[in-house]
Amino acid sequence: MLAVWYSFTMPSPAVTISQRGVERVLSGHVWIYRADLVDAGEAGAGDVVRIQDRRRHSCGQALYSSRSQIALRLLTRDERPVDTAFLAERIATASSLRRQVASDAQAYRLVSAEGDLLPSLIIDRYGTCFVIQTLTQGMDRLKPQIVEILQQAFSPRSILERNDVAVRALEGLPEQKGTLAGDNINEVEVEESGLRFVFDLLGGQKTGGYLDQRENRLAVRPYSHGRALDCFCYTGGFALHLARHCDSVLGIDSSPEALLLARRNQQLNGLTNLDWKEANCFDFLKAADLQKQRYDTIVLDPPAFARQKSKVEAAWRGYKELNLRALKMLNPGGFLVSCSCSHHVSEADMLAIVAEAALDAHRTVTVVERRTQARDHPILLTVPETHYLKCLILRVL
Ligand code: SAH
């Protein structure tokens, strides 16, 4: 604790950036790449630093990483101290948006990193439990203050960390998970739009759930009918919503752990028109297509196929194949919900992929809704990377 206090009271080291780096800040982006550093001066791993141009004019303050290609993540353009009060104010600003856009949600993203001007910090709320991820050296160092702020503001039952994510390796940080404060809890039961879900906060994917799809799961309800398929169903997020409106729903996922929870979620809600299958969705869809299976509602919510730019071509082929198979199997009047969470594949790309798939499948398709991530995952206008989720709702004529 003393070390943290000490670092807050010391004058911040200065890092000099190139003209291109300055232009990036002026363009509203919050990342500065290592190639745009001129002189890192005394900056150490995870320091809050002052950024300056070659003439020593200040450009703001940032978190410095000694390892990542993203060397600086801008916190503020001004000179105010980056201390606990600063962080508390940013978290309060984030929280006030959630009161507006997620007031009826028990599980939501309280802080969405860059989208809330708290780069590399994720805070997800599941009822009275909070799960955090600190994904850079700088944010990781601020963990004690973040825990303290959450305790003061929300009196949570438990605060956990899910820092068992591969991106931390780029920062030279270890993968770790566990309780940071309060009770040792790993499972919570939370309501989402009238359905009950169990989240495994320590063992589940991400921080336990895919909160970014919350609004889309609800949005799909009015179109859901007949025989439904939820591909990449995880713990049944879409499937349970579909089950309320469809005759039958089949959820498919390759993760047995996810399907165990999906079954529990089904029982918890007393739903009987659901089935689950452990399979690779590519194999399943191929076989179902060959068997001339027909459906009325299909959800495709695959994991990110293009985490890096170099994977875009392969991702394009993956999305194309999934959408092609799904479109071929839909009855007239059927709906396809086609998602992508790769930010390297834009909405325009997704529309082009589905258009190609529709032409190949000889189907006429209308775009009923073009959606994105839930509003508790804000898109920072000048940081395109914060717009990552695409969710197209399409109707086959
Ligand atoms: N729709 C879900 C989230 C899906 S996340 C929700 O709303 O909660 C993506 C899921 O795809 C994960 O559960 C993962 O286990 C699964 N998955 C990844 N690759 C797969 C594959 N090739 N076939 C089937 N499932 C896969």
C-alpha cells in the first residue's frame, strides 16, 4: 500500500512522443504505439507518466507499459493528479450510464475499459459480486485502489479477479484468478430479462458470462418462432430466450462445462422444450445441411475468428461458411441472427459476407436490424477498436 501511495505522490516521469504520436492523441485515440516513443526517460513498468511532444509541451497522462507494443494508454489530456479520487470519479461516471441503460439488469458491465476512459480495466457486476480484469501493467498496479473504490461505492459481497487471460502475457503479467475481497464465491444466480441464470465466475469463460449480448438476447425474442437452433450457445443465453417463443430449441457448443450450466439454467427456469448437443458447430451445420434439416430461427454467435488482422481472411471464410449453411436451412419467413465479435471484421464486412452467403444459398434476405454490443459496453467514437460486436438480424423471404 505504501508503495502505491508513494508512487502517487512522486512527480510522474515524462515520456516524449513523436509527431505521429501527438497526432494520434489529437485524433482522439488513446493508444500510442512503441514505434511513436522518442524517449521513455525514467518511466518504469506500469507507471502513470506525463506525455510530452519533442518541445516538451504536455499532451496528457497515460499508463506506461515496458513490454507491450501499445506503450501508452491515455488516461487524461490534463494535468490533474491520477489518484484514487480520479479513479473513483471515472468509475462513478461509468456507473451513472449503467443506471440509465442497465437499470433493470442484475448482471452488467460496470466499466468497459477504453469505452469508459479507464483503459484495460474491466469491471463486471453479477448481482452483489464484482469481477475485475486489469489487463496492463499500469492498471494491474492500481488494483488495490480499484478494490477500495468498489468496496466504498457498492459494499459488494465479493470482489474477484479473472486475470487468467492470455493478453496479460503481452504485458509480462502472470495469469491469475481468485477472490480479492469479501466472501469466496464462485457461483451466482442472477436474473436476466425474466430468466434465471447461474454464472460460474471463477471457472466460466470471460468473467463468467457474455454480458455484451444481453440486449441482443432480448431483441431476438419477437422474431423467434418454430424450430430453433442456437449455435455456439455457451450456457444457453440465447437458447433460453428462444425457448420462451419457439416450439423447440437445440443449443450447440463444443464446451462440456458450458453445456452443464446450460442444462442447469434450463431446469432453473422449468423449460422443457430445449435440447443440448456437444459438437463443433461447423461439423454440426454441415451434417444438418446435408440431411436437409429445416429451422425457423437460427442464432450464430461464434467466438472471435480474427483476433489479429492477419486472420481476417480465414475469419471471412469461417463466417461465410456458417452463414451459408444457416441460410440454406431456414424456412421462408425464418430469421437468422448472425453475430461477430471480431473488431477486425467490420459491420460492412459482415453485411458483405452474408450477402455472398445469401447469393450462394439462392436465398433472398432482408436486414431487419443491425445491432451492436449492449450499451453498457460503450463505443468510444474516436477509438474504432471499442466497436467490436456486430449482430445482424436477417429474414429469409
Ligand atoms: N451466445 C452465448 C455466447 C457465445 S460465446 C451467450 O449469449 O452467452 C462462444 C461460444 O462458442 C463459447 O461457449 C465456446 O465454447 C463456443 N465455441 C467455440 N468454438 C466452437 C466450435 N467450433 N463449435 C462449437 N462451439 C464453439
